Amino acid sequence: MKLFKYLFWILYRIWFYILVALPIFIMFPILLISILKESWYPYFFKLARFWAKIILIGMGFRWKIESEQTPETSKSYMFIANHTSMTDIMLMLVSIKNPFVFVGKKELAKIPLFGFFYKRTCILVDRSSEKSRKAVFLRAQKRLKTGVSICIFPEGGVPEEHIMLDEFKDGAFRLAINHHIPIVPITFADNKKRLSYTFFSGGPGRMRAKIHEFLLTDDLTAHDTKALNEKARTVILKQLQKFNT
């Protein structure tokens, strides 16, 4: 029985990588055109959402999105969520209709095919470089001026399996305060169970996400960064605890 489980997990992971790459390969010409101009990014974003849905459906995931508040299409936001799985990117794309740009680690740009578009559409950061971290603010400011939103996983990486929610870095909150855009906390309940970074694990099933009430930043200053950080983390942590009871 164990042998069949391990065989399933191996094939399941291979299938995931096929689903990631195949739609990109098929849509490559259209995707390429959509990134030629920064003003065309919303079209690329629609294609990315379609790509994400193909992967989630193909993996046997059924998602349920609950919203306490809905983002307005004419505004920019800072979307944040807990980070536990390779599917977090896909579920974020499915959960949010407003075009947004990911701030993510530069290592993902090395992934064949996916990395080609990743490094041309996302804001890359080398977390070991202070210069790179500072440059993120300038690139984010430029993208916000075009009307898109920003998405950051504030844990700064994927925590160890036994950690429900790691401490948050301040970057997302400092950016939101500087640009007076609302923080939108989102809780992913099941992604770790569905497809974690542990190779021999995962399987089809439900994926729940909850979009919480926005945290406003209009009257905040840089001195409020830590308090906003802790407030957002508390919202997501409490929801994770509810999901796990």
C-alpha cells in the first residue's frame, strides 16, 4: 500500500509540473505579445488567471473563496497571504480579479519557461541583498502608478512544516503606508495539505481562501509599520486557527 502511495505522489508532482509548463508553452506567442508593453499588463494578468485555473482544476482542487470585503477595480491594494505551498501563486490569481504584480524571490526566475515570464512581469528581490530590497520600493512605486496592485507573501519565504504562520517582514506594510493603499489580508487554509514543499505529500481536495476586511493606511506613518504588521498577522493567524478546529 505504501508503495502505491509513493508512486501516486511521484506521478502527482510530475503532473503538476506538466500543468505549469504546458499552458505556457501553448499560449507562448499570446503571452509574449501581452508583455511587450507595460500598459498591456492587465491582458497578461487575465491569461495568468486562466493558467492558474487550469492548474488547480487539473490537480483536482476545488476552491472556495469567502470575502468579507471586495476590492474595487479602480483602486490599488497590497494583497498579502500566508505562504505554505507552490499553489499559493495560483490560488492568489484565482482569488483576486484586480490586476496585481507579485513581489517574489529571484530564484524562481531560473525555472524553465515559467521563469521567462516571471522575471519580466514580477518584481524580483534578492532577500540576502539590502540593495535589492530597497530597489523593490522604487519598482513597486512605478507599478502602482500604472494602476495595478501589489502582492507579497510577508513571511519572506515558506516556513517549516510545523509552523502555522511565521513572523511577517515589514516590507509590504511599509510600502502600503508610503503609498496609502489598503492592506488586504487573505488566509489560505488548505494549500499545505494539497501540495506542500514536502515531496511525498499532497492530493486532490478543497482549497479554502478567505479575503478579510481591508486594513486602511491613509492616516498611518512609518512609525505605525510594526503595529500594522502585527494586526495583519493576527487576522490571518486567527483565521488559520479557526480553519484548523
